[in-house]
Amino acid sequence: MTSDIKDCLPPVRTPRRPHIALPKGSVDTHVHAFEHARYKMSPARGYNPPDSTLADLKHLHATLGIDRVVFTQPSTYGTDNSAILDGMTALNKDTPNRARCVVAITMDITDDELAALDKAGARGVRLNTDNKGGMPVEMHDIPKLEARIAPLGWHFEWLFAGKDIVDLMPVLTSVKIPMSIGHFAYQPATAGIAAPGFQALIELMRRGNTWMKISGANRVSATDLPPYDDVKPLAHALIDAAPERIMWGTDWPHPNKYVVNPNDGDLVDAFGDWVTDEAMRRKIMVETPAAFYRF
């Protein structure tokens, strides 16, 4: 691999079983897959991920008690969606209606290619300004892209540096189709819910077309590791703002991390600590993502 691109940590290879039982039909809305022998990485990538294969993912979900999954295109593969498309197709072949994906595309994609992706199970376009090589679409093309994917019922999935949310608000509030944002929009838990960035996020949630993944607790907590108590107020504020538009994901295999990675069982239990009501757990883990990704 290219020597000036850093190798990031692997996931914890021995996930533990959570203390809570997730509801049947639970959806992990944010995973990636990396297999270097099969898929060539983009030279424009910002990090080198370790192999994290479909077999690893199946073991993880069997341990955690998760039934369905959404693959999200990582920046390391640019607009070559082969890894997530192959993973999605394989899972759906084994268990119909088990997987969906969110792809990265360029503006020259044809309508026929978009239709084929939709038929395969793609449900949105990832717009990643945070990772090198992850944003192949220019900001001024967002309205054109929105017009093209709207008839498919697709959404935009945003990933941006937490500090950028205020500056991005004119773009974000101009979008009319559904949007999802992962990892608490990278708003640091130490800044609290009154911080301008988090309040901008709450404004987006109240506008009605933004769905939030309360994923990546380790990315916004001060500690990187559990119990993630400082993240709980963020989760509660987001749920209070839009309880019908909250989802959850592991963020497995936790790429672009270099010091420590969490055990995914701890992330499930953090969710269980944030959300103790069984009906709300089912809404977040099953009902909302099933409708959003059209399972």
C-alpha cells in the first residue's frame, strides 16, 4: 500500500454479546466492507483500512443480534461501489430483503445506471466532505443531482466535519429530498447540546426531511471508549426533536481510527442505556430504517 497513507486500526475481532437483546428485525444502518484481494482502493483515499470481510460482518451481526444491514460506500473506494454491491447482493441471495446500500456516484452516471442501482437495492447517494476522496460531486451540482435521484425516492447521506455544519446550513436547508446524517453529525459531546453546531443539527431535524443515525458514539465522546455517558444528552435531544427519524448503526469496522476501537457489544449497550423504552427501541432499530431504506 502507498507508504504516505496511514494504516488505520482493525475492528475488535472478538465482539461480545450485548447485555440487551435487540428487537427482531433490527437494522444496522451503517457498515462498510473491505477486502483488498478483491477490490482495488482509490489512489485518492485518505487511509488504508484493514480487511473487514462479509464473513466478519455476518459473525458480528450474529453476535449482536442484528438481522438487516445497510452498506455505506467508504471513501477509500471512491465511486467504485463493487464491494458494497457485492456484499449486499450476497446477503440478499442468502436471506431475501436483508441488505440495502448507499452509493457514491459522479454526475455523468446515466439514468439507466441509476435505475439498475435502485433495482439492486441502492437507496441513496453518499456525500462525504470529511474524508479525502469521498466527495466526487461539486456543491454547485447538488440541486441537479437532487432532481435526478428524487424520482427514485433516494436520499442524500451526508458526512462532514462537525465544525462545518453551520457553514453548510444554506446547502443543507435548500435540499428538499430526504437526507440522513451519521455519527451525531460529528458534534463533540464535550461541547454540549447548547453548542451552535448541535443547535444547527436540531434545526435540521425539526425541518422534517433529515434522519439522524445515532451511530459512532466513540467518534464524538471525550473518551473513545464506554460508557459514553457524555453522548447520552445528545441522543436524548435528537430523539426528542424527531423521534420518528432516528436510526442506529455500528459504523463497523470503524475506519479512520488510529488509537483505539470500541467493542461493538459496548456500542449496542450504550444504545440500550440511551433508549430504555422497548417501543422506542423498536421504532429506532426496526420500523424507521425499514421504511427509510424500503426493506
